[in-house]
Amino acid sequence: MNRHSTNTLSFPRRRESRCPYRPQTHTWIPAFAGMTNQVKLALLALTLVLVACSKDVPLEPAQPLKASTEQLATIPNLTPGPHKVLKGEPVQWQIGGQDLRLRIVQPEGTGPFPLVIFSHGNWSDITKYDALLEHWASHGYLILVPYHADGGGMARGIFNSLRKGNEGLIAARVADVKLLLDHLAEVDALEAGLAARIDRSRIAVAGHSFGAFTAQQMIGAAAVNPETGARVEGRDARVRAVMAISPPGPMFKIINEQSWLNVDAPMLVTTGTWDVNKQFWPDWREHTLSFNTAKPGLNWLLVVQGADHYLGNLICRPEREQPPQPDALRMVNATAVAFLNAHLRDDLGARAWLDAATLENLTDGFARLSHR
């Protein structure tokens, strides 16, 4: 995790995609119902070629962070918290008759600590989000990261996309989170004393990209099949709040303007003005659809100038050949901790800071926090 402090950030021009295929974007695979495996693979190959060989979306001009050291010092939670962070290796857990691979990132100490369950992005992994998770853990949050069927790289993601289809993948992700929630009292099987360090009355779910939608399902979001009317839901009363890092906009009809109408619990959505993709979201504002359509009152939106889907290469795709965006990361992390403090710790000061929306002034427009 990059902990270096910098008050300025340059924005190089985005390069065009090159052939042969090198995945540069977050790609979702539709369900190919009724097709043979050969036809599925042929269509998939064509889709990937088209994705790889198309030009990138022109990027909006973006201003760098120009805030002074004194201004930045007034932003709460911008620097790592007081807790030493313990990062576990991925472990396999046989629980509830199922095998679940997961990882624990936690603050040192006896706790109990509020819990965050984090859902990774499509084709990504449980080890590629330390830039977020370490910061949250340093501020006193214990984080469990389950491994989903579409994770672990392109090959595994494609295989399970073809096998399950979009609805099946979405349902499997929800099942992974609920499996953890159902068996929190038994986590000592993973690490002695872990159950006592988790405050099961204070739980949030967070996620990135596809995982952001998984998190949103815990508070009322749903994927809806327009042909059959089938809904994939996941509401769980044990979840008090959700953080959605670059959630999807409309996707293959199954995720659409109707998907977030029933969201009615505290939700933080984050995106950036370079969070674009020609095939799926050519306008970064599509990532704000959940913020704009959820039930009003408990929704916050963070928009960061020049932030893309991966914060350069700091989350989800560290192998990506793009420069890191550490200032954008700091804005996301500071806002995330304030949101968690407000809704898991009932911190009135943190809630007042979220509602005051002073971040835009403090960062000279680099980061903007809105409340709806």
C-alpha cells in the first residue's frame, strides 16, 4: 500500500488499447442461454477481440489535487489510523457444507471491532485490495474478504461465467456473503479468539465494481431479468451500511434503472471522472445511477477528479500499466472511514462531516462529496 503523502498529481494521457487482447477493462460476460459451448466460446472470443481493439473513451480534463498541507490536515482519517494491521494469507474454510476461500485483514488488539465484509471485483482476487483494506483496518475495522466464483483471473472468470450465467454469478456472490454472516460465531476455526474480536451488531458490506453491486444487494438492490421477471436479491437485516466503490451502471438489461429503487439503508458510492469504459460505461456518471435512484435520505456520493476504475493500478488490477492515483485513493479512504464511523460507530462528528460536504472546498474541487 502506498502511504506516501503527495499534494499534487499529474494526469498523463490515457493510451489506446492494443491488440492482441490484453484485458484493460472490467468485463462482464452475458449468459448464453440455449447455445452450444462452441458457439458460446466463439462469441466470447469475438467479444474480447472487440473490447481489446477498440479505442478508449476520450477523458475529460481533470485537475490535480492542489490543497495545502494545512488544508489536508483538516480532513479526518486521511492518514492511517492508530492500529497495527495484521494481514492474513488466504485460507480455505469448510463451513455450512461448503468450501469458502477467504482472507482476514484486521487491526491488532482484542476488540471487539466492527466488521466489514468486502466483495472483490470480477476477475480479481482477495489479495488485490490492500490499498483500501489496510487503511480501514488501521482505523479499527476487521475485514473478511470472500473469494467469489468469478475471481482469480480471466480464465476462471470466463469458465464460471459460461457455466453459471450472469444471474447465477450474482446469486453465488450473495450466497458467499450470507454464508459468512450465518457462521460468524464459528470463525474461531480460522483463528483462535477471532469470534470475540468481531462486533456482530456492527456490520457493513463493501465492494468494488461487480462486488459493489453485491454489497448493494444486502440493502435492497436487485438484478431483474426483463424477460422472466426473475429477481436476484440479497437483503440482510444484519447489514447496517454499504460502501460501493465504482458500482456498475446499467448492464446487459439485468442491472438497470429499477435495480436500486428499494435501497433504503446508508450507502456510500464512489467514482471518478475517468471511471469510463467504451463498451459498458462511456460516461462516468453512469456509476452514479444507484446514488440517484435509491430511496432518498441516506445516500452519499464521492466523485474524484481524474480517478479511474482501478485508481490507476492501486486496486483490483495492480498489474495494470497505468500510473497509480494515490491522491484519489486518499480521498476514497478518508471518506470511507468517516462513513463507517458514522454508521457503525454512531459517531455524530463523522456524520456531521459527511453532511457538511466540505471536502470540495478543502481540495479545491478535486473531490466532491454529495448527500441525497
